[in-house]
Amino acid sequence: MNSDLEEMLRLIDKLETTRDLTDEEFEKVLLCEDPAFSGELSARARKVREGIYGKEVYLRGLVEFSNFCKNNCKYCGIRRDNKNAQRYRLSEEEILSCCDMGYELGFRTFVLQGGEDPHFTDERLVPLIRKIKENHPDCAITLSIGEREKESYRKLFEAGADRYLLRHETADKAHYEILHPKEMSFEHRMQCLRDLKEIGYQVGAGMMIGSPCQTTAHLIEDLRFLQDLQPEMVGIGPFIPHHDTEYKDQKAGTVDMTLRLLSVIRLLLPQVLLPATTALGTIDPMGREKGILAGANVVMPNLSPSAVRGKYLLYDNKICTGDEAAECIRCMTMRVQKVGYQVVTDRGDHIRFKK
Ligand code: SAH
């Protein structure tokens, strides 16, 4: 074995035992394209994940309940200024029936995701969350509906929401300000994450890999931020351009960089819930399987009604927009099995939150 590779393998040992590296070492790990190194990095991440969660893969039923959005994030296909997006909003009955169908299919977590739609006030969301919990008391509810005030987060938590996904998108303020319009604030996004933690949610942060102007130094800042926040979940996936945004001609993030980051995050935060995302499955037909083999332990099949699936388009060529929920879960179960893991009917809480 050459000495460079030996040195790189020592970095994996160090990362696993100390859960830390210097910036220079992180940079070497993120930039190393030697397949022998990547193979060892993902094998180590798998071992750590199996030590905690075994071979189980947790399911989340994703209900994309509205694509109305008051924000204008430059990378996102459902940004306010995209006049070509066909807007839709599910009714309370439709959302409840997605959850009922999901329950039958074996889902025990429902993720309600949407744009920042002003229609969904606390007065509308609180009874909705209560009803889902009444109908399915053994299920967890995850919200992914963007930035709100702390009081609102508290009301939704008290109504029964268990988890909240709010990707930080980038931990670098200047980079954040490139990706977002002036009216959005880096400080407010960070404040939201701290508020969510304080209230008691299982919190998910995360970033896109390969977003416009992102550097390796930014990714290292993201890792430092995750070390500091200690989120229960981390959602990462490649940036993929959307044809109706100013980033339409930008390059997408790569599979390899996303996989290296999944493994590094597994070693940094061994207990974290880490999804193999739809975006990863979009840039590579085997992306989600590769994600699981790199240390991911969650998949999020789509539960949205087929009539609206083709409208929740954050980026181009999104997969599974034509399938029925039952088909999605059948396909996911098989894909997971093929790489030696097993989808389970379980809430799939973070180990610190297990009852
Ligand atoms: N409105 C909610 C949900 C956003 S959608 C919120 O603000 O949290 C979920 C995630 O999709 C975003 O956080 C972003 O990281 C990701 N996303 C948006 N546009 C994308 C693109 N073009 N490529 C890849 N991921 C994208």
C-alpha cells in the first residue's frame, strides 16, 4: 500500500475515535478521490451505523402538502418568483388520508413538508397535527415548513409534532447571502434551529452538496456547525439545477462528494438519523442504495397524492413523480434489501429519544 493511502486511512481512524479532525485533515478527506480510500471510509461508516441501528432502515412518508412559498431562495424551483410553477395546496382531508394510507403501508413517521405557505397558520396546523396524532398515536410527525417564530414552533410541538427539518443550507454567512435574496437572514435561520432544539424537537439540519459558489472550506464550516449543534438528523443531497431559476446553468453536486460527506457525518455524529435523499437518487439511479452503503439509515418515499407529485419540483428530473405510494414503498423495500439492509415498521426515533 502506498504511504499516501496509509496516511489517509489513519485519518479515518482518527475521525472515528476522536470524532474530529483539523481543517487540513477534513480537506484531505473531502478531496481524496482514491476508490480504495472511499471504500474504507464507507465501510467504517457502515460499521458505526450498524453498531447503533443494526441493519434497520427507517421509513418516512413524505407528504408534500403545499408548494406555495413566500420565499425566493435562488436555487429552488418553487420560489415565489417562479411564475411557471403550478401551485397547489392539499386540504386537511387530503393530508389526513395520505397519512391513513401511509399507516396501512407501514409508515410510522409522516413528514409534512411544504413551501412557506402563509395559508398554514398555527390555527390551521395545530388541529391538523392533533388529528393525525389522534388517528395514529403510535406515529411520529415531522414538520418541514421553514422559518417561523419560536412561539409558533412551541404551539406545533405542544400539538404533537415530534421532529423538525430545517436545513441550514450553508453555515457560511457570506455564502448564505449568495444563495438567498436580501430579505432572508442567516441569523434568523440559525436562531430557528436553536429555538427548535430548545423546545425539544428532534432537529434536522443539513446542506446541499455542490451548491453554487460552495467551496471545500464552506463544507468544513458545515461540519463544524453540525459538531456544535449536534442535530438528531442531517439531511444532505446534491444541489440540482432547476430550469426556471437563475442557477439553471450551474453544475449539479456529485454523487461521490455527497457519499463522502454522508460517511464523514456518520463518523462525526454516530447516532444521527441520516437519510439517503431523493436528490441523491435523482443524480444516480443507484444513489439511495449507495447512500445506505455510505452510512445513511433513513429513506423518505413519497406519500403525496399522484395528482400533485409532478408539481412539487424543487429541482429538475426528480424521480418517483409518477408512482403511487404503494409502488414507492414496494420499490424502496426491495432496493434496501438488495444491498443487505431491511426497511422496518417503526417510528425510528433518534436513540436518545427512544421510549
Ligand atoms: N420550505 C421548507 C422546505 C424546503 S424543501 C424549508 O425552508 O425548510 C427541502 C430542501 O430541499 C431545502 O432545504 C433545500 O436544501 C433542498 N433544495 C431546494 N432546492 C434544491 C435544489 N435545486 N437542488 C437540491 N436540493 C434543493
